[in-house]
Amino acid sequence: MEEVRALLIIDMSVEQVKSNLYRRSQVIEIIKKLVDSGAFKLCLDCRLWISKPSMTSLTRVYNQVGIADTPGAMIIPELSELNLIHINKYNYSAFTDSDLSQVLVESKTEKVYLCGINTDFCVFASALDAFQRKFEIFVLSDACSTFKGKTGHLVALQRIREHFSESSVLLSTDVLKTLQKHE
């Protein structure tokens, strides 16, 4: 039986990507390559989509981010034509109070690959929740970034390695080479 892999693309919205200068264009191009590779059964666009402020505690911290149906909450134009499945996200973790876990379980997903922004907030929180739900997780270091720049990104990757293992942080090129060999 073929293993089922999902690519979680975290918070690639217009407003969040706009504030993220560190490796922005590289991350976007790598995400496009990952989606186009066909290596993932599911490619999920997990981005803040808050229709009611009472749905989340994030509105206490970021009261104008991720407001449903606003131009800023839309996926960036570079990824809008990729036929991604949108999962409404309400908290730092894409799993909290969303349909994500149900979608992954119903598709029999075993391995979850994470990319997007911010490495040190939402990518980390989503990786932690995926791990706690017993998915095998991999954070694609070259397909992630943070508004805190290079230092914030590298610190987050080290934290991910400490929490999950050295092998949980990978380069997208290595993942694609490995997956293409097995297909």
C-alpha cells in the first residue's frame, strides 16, 4: 500500500507574506515546486480565516490579521492557481479548532510535510500538534520563513530538531529526490 503524504502550506496569505522579507521569493518558488511535483496526495492551504473574533484568542494579539473575506487574508497570487485545498485556520496551529485532523485521518495520511510562515510560530505549533496526533512530521527548512529574519528562522529550526529529532528538518530538494526514487 502506498504511503499517504500531505503538504501543509501554512499562512501564505497576502498580509502575512507581505510582512515577511526573509527569503520570501525563494520560499514561494519552492512551495510551487513541491505542489507541482505530485509527491503529495494532499496539498493543503492552511491560512487564517477568522469570520468571528470569538472563534480564537489570536484576535487579542493580532486583531486585524486573517479576517475572512478580506483581501489580506487571501492566498498570495503566486499560489492561487495551484488547486490547493483550503483549510480554515483559527489559531497558531492549523489543527486547533479546524477540520485539518479530520481531513488527514480520512485520507489515511501518515506523513505530514510543513512549509510556509512563520517558522517560529504557526509552522512550529502545527508541527507540534501533528506530532501529538501521531503523524510523522517533517519541516521543510528551505520552504519556511519568518518575519523575524534569518536568526528567528534558524532558532526555530533548532527548536524543531530538539522537539522532534534531527531528521524532522529536511531540505525540499532532498525530500523530492528521495520521493521520486521510490515512485
